[in-house]
Amino acid sequence: MKKTTFLILFFLFSIAGHSQGYQITAHLTGFPDGTVFYLKNLDVDAVIDSTVLRNNAFTLKGSLDATPQSIWLYCNCDNNFYYSSMLIGNEQISVKGDKKDFPFELTITGSPIQDGINVLNLLTKDGYTLRNKLFSEYFTLGDSLEARKDSILRVIHDLDSVNLVVRTRFIYEHPASYATLRELFYLKKSLGPDTLRHLFAIMPSSLQKSQLGIRITNYLAVGDPVKKGDLMEDFEAFDKEGRSHRPSAYKGQYVLLDFSTTYCGPCIQSLADLRKLSSAYPGKLTIITLSGDVGKKTWLDGLNRDHPDWLWDGKGIYGRAMLKYGVTGFPTFCLVDPEGKIVALWAGYGKDKNGVGNVEAKLRSIIPL
């Protein structure tokens, strides 16, 4: 009876701990009061929270749909950019340090997941610090100093080679950590599919089944991303009523695949143009937007807020569709012709000086009205 009671209490405590989300408590010196700090989700390239520094301190609270996630804590101060990379779950995090400690020497505690990143930062900080200084110098040099610029680039190339060795050694020496799982994905092309498959196979099954692990599984399954001239890669996704949709159902028309996320400002800004374009090509063009949101609630909240007809495949940025179409930022677009061949791939949304959106310009250059 006592054992059963303990297990029930442990289960309830686990649920409560997860539901409380993350809390990041920071004590940072060297920044003026009023400095705005942001929390950016690197997987979806979007700000998910922000706060203002008061008396050298602030607290950020929220909830991550899937854990762990790669996060940047950053600010802009005195025309300089300060950031620190974290890999965290819904945990209680403490961040301490001074302005000069960014990006690699902050004390970040409270997360066993982040502990692995802290170890990796210590191993790579000297190389990255020198690399950043060299790049800063490179961009201040004029055209008359080409010899010095070439010299800097050679040193940076050597630093990158050493950095790759250090990060690869870290993977071999820490085979059972989320930090290693993240590095495996970041270094997937440098490692090659065979080495990646081997290193992933020896990791604990709990890590393999995590969101970061699923991303590697899907990468190994889908292979190289599609490119212009390839046939469209079909996928299944669902609307908010649970109805299934596939791009292949619209063969015979042009299909514009739009990979977006509810956190992405330019994605939301593109909605009006996409609706206009959908009406401008009746019977010729179908626009399908796949959401990169990791969590269902985040996706549904975005639908209720902005009313887009976005689909979701249950995996978002970690899914096979995103990987196969090479999505590394939002929005990303792929135009498929009526025969199912990819005729254009591009990323980003914006308008020219005449107010014409880049999506509209691209479509009008390819699809006759």
C-alpha cells in the first residue's frame, strides 16, 4: 500500500513539475536598467518571450511544448549583441554573470540537460572567441587590405577545422546526453550518414525517442533535401478538424508549399498576399501551408489568433516534411508545377519599394495569369 501511494504521489509530482513550465531567473551585471532580454527558440527561429532587466535581475516564465529545446537568451546593448545558448526543458534555471561573460562563461545551473552544453562551451569557447574577434576585424577592413582579409579567412578556416575535431570528440566522450544529440544533428553532414547512424544507434533508447532523436531518425530516413528540378515529395498533414490533406491531391495545378510557424512575424505578414494570390489564380494554383510548430496547442492558438488555413503533421520542425524540403528558417516556399516538378525554392518574405511581395513577384514570373 505504501509503495502504491508513493508511486501515485511521484506520478502526480512529475505532472505538476512538467505543467509548471520553465522559469529562468537571472542576475546579470554590467547592463543598464531597462535592457530588454529576449528568449529565442532556435528551432523555429522566433522570439518566445521577453522581459526587462531591473536592478540587475529578471525572471522569465513560460512553457515549452516539446522538450528539450535549443534557446538563445540575448539582448542588444550599446550597439552590441549579447547572447548565450541553452538547451533546456521545463525546468528551474538560474543564470548568473556579467556582460563580459557572454556568450560562453555565464554560470547556468538547475538543468541537467544544460550541464552538457556547459561542458561543450568550455571546450570550444577559446576557438569561438578568437573566431568572433577575427570576423569583427574582417568586416572593418577596407578593400585595399585584401591580403589581411585573406589571412583572416585562412585562420578562421583552421579554427573551424579544430572546432569540428573538438565537437566530434565531445560526441564520442559523452554518448548519453541531450547535448550530444543536438551536436549529432548540427554536425550531420560533416559526420556523414554512416557515422551518424552508428553514433545514434549506441545512444540510450530514451534519447532516440525524444524530439531531438526523432529529428535524427527522420533525417536518416529522408536523405538529402529536395532541390529545383526534383519531383515533389508528398506528405500528409491535417487541418484543425482532423481532415487529412496531401499536396499530391492537387496534381494538375501549380502547388505553392509554404512552411511557416505561428511565432514568425514575416509568416503572419505574408497571409494577406497569399490569400490574394490564391484568388488570383482560380483553378491554377493551390497554396498549402504546413506549420512548423512543435506543439499542437501552439499551432491551434495560432489558428485562433490569425485565422490561417494552416496544416500540421504532428511533428512540425522535427518532421520528415520539413527536413525533406530543407527548411532551416521561416517562411520557406516551394513552387511545384502541374506535373509535380519543383520549379522554385526560396526562403523569407518581404516587399519591394513598390509594395509588391516577393511571393507575388516569383509567382507572376512563372505562372501565367
